[in-house]
Amino acid sequence: MTASDTAVQLGEILHLVVANPLGVIATTSAEGPEAALVSVAPTPAGELIVKTRADSRKVANLERDPRVAVVIGCSGGSSLQIEGTAAVVTDAETDEEYHRRFSRGVRGGEQVYLRIRPDWVRTCDLATAPPTVREGPFPIPD
């Protein structure tokens, strides 16, 4: 198997996120790891957008340490794992990208978005025989 046979393709990432819009985001607090179930919207470039309250633990954690891990899927045997960095943003472009996918979301309090830029991705499809696992850096090298 060559490296090109195992590279994750952008289309795979987008398909998995659209088909499985719920995921778990992991951040790190001063006391240790924290995780939360979130709705995830993809951008055409493969970034992820999460809407959350400005006073959430995720936001506080990411302001201290922008590293993040996200797991999406698992139903049907397919999953996507992403490691990268997240920025807290409030711009109109991110709002529009998120609401192309979701008409509503977190309510109450001041709302912000997390724009997650992957550094590393892994897809896993346990429904194939043998199971298919692809992983590598992101953005995908030419």
C-alpha cells in the first residue's frame, strides 16, 4: 500500500461530517481534559465550525490552549478523527457557513463560533472487509 492509497481525501471529510453532524470535541483545562457533544458544520475547505456559548468551558479552554481533538460519526461503522487548532470567532462569514447547515443551535447567552483548522485527520470504515483506515496531515499535500 502506498502513501497515496492511504491519504484522506477532502471529499471523504466533507461527506462524513454532513452525514454525521454530531461529534465530540475535546479540549484541555488547567485540571485536565474535557469533552462535549456538539453539532458540527463543515466548510468547503475542510475546516469545522461549532456554535457555542461565549461563557462555555470550551471557549475558556481554547483561549488558554487552542489545541483540539474532534471525533465524528461511529454509527454505521464510519468515523472521522481530527486534531488541530481552534479559534473563537464571531464574523458574518462563519455565521453564514454554519447556518447553511443548521437553522438553529445553542440558545441563550452570547453566542460564538469555534473555527477548527485540522492538522491531522483519520477516517475509519469498519463496514468494509478488511476495515479501511486512512490518516495523514491536513491540509492534504499535493
